[in-house]
Amino acid sequence: MTTVRVAVLGVGHLGYHHARIYSTLEDVELVGVIDPNPERANRAAADFCAGRVFSSVKEVVAQGIHAASVAVPTTLHHDLTLELLEAGVDVLVEKPLAATISQAENMVQTAAKKNRILQVGHIERFNGAVIALLQAVKRPRFIECHRLSPYPMRGDDVSVVLDLMIHDLEIVQALDASPVVSLDAIGVPVFSSTEDIANARIHFASGCVANITASRVSMDRMRKIRIFEPDAYMSTDYSEQEVRVYRKKPGPLPPGASPMECISIESLPVTREEPLKRELSSFIECVRERKKPVVSGENALAAMLLAQQVMETIRLTTGKQTIDSSAH
């Protein structure tokens, strides 16, 4: 294909920026948008695709699109994504992949059956600092993640585990692919009906331990990950797109020297670019070249399964009814 024809389903806070970026990419045509809110739909369409608003997936598919972004509430991911996949359209669906495990599995299976690209919007994997970090880490022994933000007024239809923590769960799985051998977790609702604050401590078969905290009721914003290796400590600030490495210098400690004098400090080179633009560009490349996405449906399903374990553990710990992963 010379020009990739795309559509955006859902042009709220995040989908609007999908439309903006698609409209700027070379050899990509934003065919149109869909949104149940006429004001949002008309605004995005007027800004980025000559006012082309469609009312259904069937209508926009008839325009001959090759790919689409699905940026709607999580509860709608399954049905809209399946309709697109069944119609032969490649899909980038925002995270989490689906509202339930059974839905996510169905989406992954359908994409495989139809030989379609299914990419999931774990945007942190396209953060320049995370890219540099993943290339630098060799043998993580302890991983600590903090993801804190004020109440978002969106995304609270699911637990903070699926809303925020899942970013770090997916990154931790990319850092250590060994099986989980034990997991402790706690969480509490504050303003919503599900967890607004959660912490999980995960032990992997490799011996690595990950301690992950997510909150959407913080007064301040924080998105950081710290990794300890046998001879190094790495600190990453997602927002600043910076990675600093503290490493023990080779050789024995000289007599009388302070251990702190034997630590080298360096900042890793980071290519700073808007992560969403990098993510969408990668998706278009996958559509063109028919290659596996950085975060495939299978990767996102694995993160969801781990998130499910976290939520189950929280609710068992707090005495609440456990969640039914197959429920709709």
C-alpha cells in the first residue's frame, strides 16, 4: 500500500491526539473519526480530516480503511475491535486491552485467525527513557515503580490496577520474562467503586522482586522506575525522559577510600520524541510491513493476566468478593 488509510474511534482526551498525529504522518490519510459526542467528533474532524465524521464501524470500513485506533472506554474495546478485525482492519486499541480476560483472549484469537495486526497502547514502551532502559538492563534483581497522579475524571470505570499500574506490569514483564512465583497486593477505593490506590509486590522465578505502586488520588504526579542490578542502580523518570546509572567501578576498594568515591554516574543517551507519535508511527510501520508490534495483543494479555492476579489478591486480602474474569 502506498498510503495507509486510517480512522479513529473515540476522539476524547486521547483519541483527539491520535487523530492529530495521524494527520501529520507521511503517507497516512486520516479518513475520518467516530464518536458518540457530536461536539467532540466535529471538532476533531474539522481540525484533522476535513470534517469527515462517521456514525458506525460499518460506515467507516466502507471507506476502504486499512487500520484504526480504538480509543473508547474499556468496556467498548472488545466489540468495536472485533468488528474491525472481522472486517480485515488492523487495530491499535488503547490499554487495557479489554474489560475482561475472556474478552482479551477472544480479541487475540480473532486477530490471529484473521491475520490482522493487533497492537495495544502501552505508550510507556515508546518513551525514549524506557527504550534506553530496556537496552541497558541485563539482570534486574529489584524493580521499584511509582505511578501517581491526581484523580483523572476518566478511566475510573476500571481499577487503578488496569488504569495505571498495568503500564508498569507490562514493562516489568519485558524486563523479566520468568514466571511469577508469588504475589502480595493491597488496594483501596477512595472516590470510585474500585481500587484508586494499589501496591503489588511480585516475586519472579529468576529471583527478581518488583514493588509497584499506583495511585490516582495523589496531589502530585510521579512516573518513575528504579532498577537494582548486582553492580548498578538505574533510575528513570518517565516524564523527564531521563535515565541515570550509578555503577560500581571495577576492581577492589582502595585502602582508606570512601565507597561512594568508587561509584560512577552516567546519564544514558535518550532520543526524546513524543511517545504517542512514536507509538503510532510504529503501528503504521507494522501495518505496512506485516510485523509484530512492540506491544502485541499477546503481550497485553499477559499484562492483563498479571493485573488480574493483583486485583484478585487485593480483594481476597480485603475480604471483598473476587472478580470473575469471564464476566461481561
